[in-house]
Amino acid sequence: MILVVALLASSSAAVVVASAGAGDQEPTREELERIVEEQTRLLDQDPRAVAAYVSRAQACAALGWLDEAVADLDRAVALTPKDVALWLARGRLLARAGRHVNALANFDRAIELDPKSAEAYLARARGRLAIDRATDALADLDRALELRHRYPEALLERGIARWRVGRDDEALADLDRVLELRPDDAEARYRRGLIRARAGGDEAAALADLDAAVALAPELRGAHAARGELLAELGRLGDALAALGRAIELGAGDARTLRRRAAVLHALGRPEEALVDLDAAVTAAPDDVAGLLQRAACRRTLGRTADALADLDRVIELDDECADAWLARGVVRHEAGRSEEAVVDLDRAVDLAPEAPAGYVERARVQRALGKPRRAVDDATRALAIDDENVDALVERGFARLELGGTGGARRDFDRALRVEADHLDARAGRARALLEAKDDPAAAAASAVVDLERWLTLAADDHPWRARATELLEEARSKSGGAPD
């Protein structure tokens, strides 16, 4: 019989948990249930046996019976109310059960009993971090580190707390110190990699940390999730998909991780699978605006217009000042043939985000479809005042100018667009049309149009809806130019 000894940091609360395993092997469920029975028999004989209450609480906690475990620690604390270790143990158990306010009360009491307990300050800091009180947590962590200078657990938590309040450089310094003391600390590697990844600028170092974290602790789901996000940003979509999938297998079924995998699946041309993840993300966080917006975009890709609009309606109910939702709904309504309603939505998007060019560009597109090219020119020009290299704005203004008969101005817009993005299909098509309508030296202009249209046909997908028209225009351009160029 091997004895696994678990101490709750107090001689009066020493707990000996017997298991029939070998070495450091964790007790099985059957063994834990046997411990509960054994300690219950002891307590029947002596209801004041503090160690038995603690031992049974530990076994119950391992079995997931948190209410029973808390009840046993309540009895133990009542019997020995000045035992700091018991207050800490009960606080940690309450925190595990999600009862953070009660947990903090226990940590407060532990500090009252022993104001020089670094462990108590660390426990309270963790409790405060759990309820987003990072500033208060920092005060506790500073105190813990005053009491115990070489305290890697406190340094790790302070690094996390400093990051949460935007003090990235100091957070990284704490994590560096942890890794000096414990080079194989997987959690510190993960946290440092996460901070570096979110900050940007040193993706290689961030990825090295996250690689090391998952190598040291293959079950560390947060590290897999962060690694997947970073790999996606680096364009390594296959690797990102595997990393995010592993995080989800390990239990990281949070909305953020599901949304990130959905984004990768969508980028890989697998929107049906992406939608499965997004449905799960929205179920996990039904009022998460980001998840609803992403699902609306995926549903739009799949042609599920009514469902996409339902998601966007819901976002606007939740936050009627979300410019992205008004913009997206305007786009979807326009595609559904509801262009007048689309203009109303896009007006609202522009009002909410007047410095964002996208609203003006989309409204220009709708105005042109409604037969209002002058308004389209005005909107596209506003977008270009914000971003003079906005290709979509240049293309929309170019087409609107064509409709107004301004082939010269249109051609200049398409030229500018193609200098920014040489293979932009709409800019190629638009310039070809402008060249074919040119009055000066029409043969030379038509020859240039031939080049644009041939390039367009090379780039466009075989099922592109404009391919037949492009082929017709190419024949027209060759005719006007006096034959195909050599």
C-alpha cells in the first residue's frame, strides 16, 4: 500500500490520503470513494476529528463533489477557526466552485490571522483576478513578493495582472523572471507567448514560446488556442486549424476559440464547417456581438440571406451603435434587392463611423445601383479623402464616372486602382470599358483594352458571371484595334 501524502500547509490539518496506486499515481475514483467511506467511519467515531473532515473534503473535491467538500471544510474551520491553512483551503475550493465573493472572504480572514502569509496574498490576488479586479490583485501580489522575493507563482500571477491592465513591458519582465527561476514553466511560456502575440512585432519569439508551452504541457489548452490564433495570423492555416482543433478537444469550447477556428475554416473555403463552429459559439455566448457578426458573414457566404439578416438584426438590438452591424446589414439588404433600405442602414453606419471609408464605399455601390451615379461619386470621393489608396473606392468612382460619361476621369481612377492592386478584376474590367469608350486614338485605346481583357480572362474563375461579357468585349476590342496584337 502506497501512501500519497497531501498537506494543507498546516500541521494541524495534515491529511494522509491512502491509495492503492504505485509511485505518484493519482488515486482512482474507486479509491477516492473508499477514502470517503473510511473518513466517514472515523467521523462517526469522533465528530471533532479535523484531519478526517479535511481528508474527506479533499477526496470529495477530487470526485467533483464540491458542495460536500465545502461542507466538510466548514466543519473543520468551525473546529479550528484560527488555522490559516483551512481558511485558504476553503477559499480555494469556493473559488473552484465559482463562488468567488465567498472565496475572497476566506482569503481576507486568512490575511487577518497571518498578515505575513505570502501564500494568503497570492490566493486573494487569484480570487480578485477571477472577478476582473486586476488592480486590487496587483497590490496583493506586490505584497506577496515583498514577503517572499523568489516566489515564481506570485511573479506569474503579477505578470498576468499587469498584462490585463495594459502594462505589457512589466508583465513580460515578470514572466522573464519566472522563467529564470523555472525554465520549464509551461504556463509562463504560454503567457509570455500570448502577450507577445497580441502585442505584435515579434511573432517568431511569440511562436517559439507557444511551441515550447505545448511541448512542456501538451494538455495546456490555452497555449494551443493562442498558438492557433498566431499561426492563422501568419497565414499557416493548416497548422492553425490543427492547433485550434486540439484546444477544442481539450475543452476550450469557449466562444473565442470556436470563432477563431471558424475564421480559419472560412478562409480555407469550408464555410459549412465554419457555420457549425459559429452556431456553437453563439450558443455558448448568445449575446456576443462578434460571434453574431461573424455568423452573419458566414451565412451570407452560404446564401442564407434571411438568417444573416436575423443575426444582424439581433446585433443591432444588442448595440444600436455598432457601425459594423449597420454596414453589414446594408450590404446584405442591397444584395437581397432591398437597396432603399440598404441606404438607410449605410447612412447610419456612416453617422456612427464617419472616419471609416467602408461605409462610404458601400453606399456609393448602392447609389450607383439605384441609378444615382453623382451621389456615388460623392461617396467614393469622401472615402478617398480618408484613404487615397482605397481600391474599392477608386473602382466605384471609376464606374460611376463612366455612367456619367467621364471616361477620362474613370480611366484615371482605374489606373490608380491597378497601381495599388495590379490584378484587381473590377479595375481591369472597368479600365477596359473606359478604353473602349475613348474618343482620342480609339485604335490604340482598344489595343490597351485587349491587354486588360486578356489579363482579366486569365485571372477570373471559369464560372465568373461576367466571363461571357468579357469575351464579347475582347472581340470588340480586337476589332477596333485592327486585330489581335502580336
